[in-house]
Amino acid sequence: MDERLRPVERIRRKKDFIELYRKGQRLRGRYFHLVFRPNGLEYSRMAVVVSRKIGKATVRNRLKRLFRELFRRNKNLLPGPLDLIFIAQKDAGQRNREEMTADFKAVLQKLAL
């Protein structure tokens, strides 16, 4: 299994964000919201959105690293090639890795149904 996070697996263009927000479906976890949509590619892509309301830069950067790691390690749990946006909620900044991992896997199980 490939656990790399290649540059093509990141959503970066504004056009992609806008289309995903408009046409994507949403799931809600305890500590983040997930916006997703099938992308028609051979691989899934992801992006992370963390507002300044969450905390200072160190907290926001830690959350972004954590979401990227969770995506990278759990790509095989996705039901198919999807575009995903993870939107962190206020409580996410105070949670530890185990709580975030459990919430992430719970949301991915909902996604697979």
C-alpha cells in the first residue's frame, strides 16, 4: 500500500474548492466536517481548512499535519476516488491524536455506507 501523500493528491485550485463546496455532499464528525464528491480520477484528493478561530498558528498547523497524516494512512478505507475537504471545528484544537483518529475512522465508515 502506498502511504505517500503525493502533490497530485492535494486540492489547491480555487475552482476545485468552489465546485466541491457547491456540489459536494457533507458529513459531520465530532471534531470536523467533511465535504466530499467523486472526482473521476484514479486517486483521491484532499484539502484541509482550519479557521483562525481554532487557535494560534501552531495549533492550526498541528491540525493540518494531523489531517494529512490521517488521510495518507487511511486512503485504503475510502470507497473510491473522491475529492475531500476536512473543515476543523473549534473543539479539534484541544483534542489528542487518538480522539481525532477515532472520529476520522467513524466518519469514513459513514462514507462507505
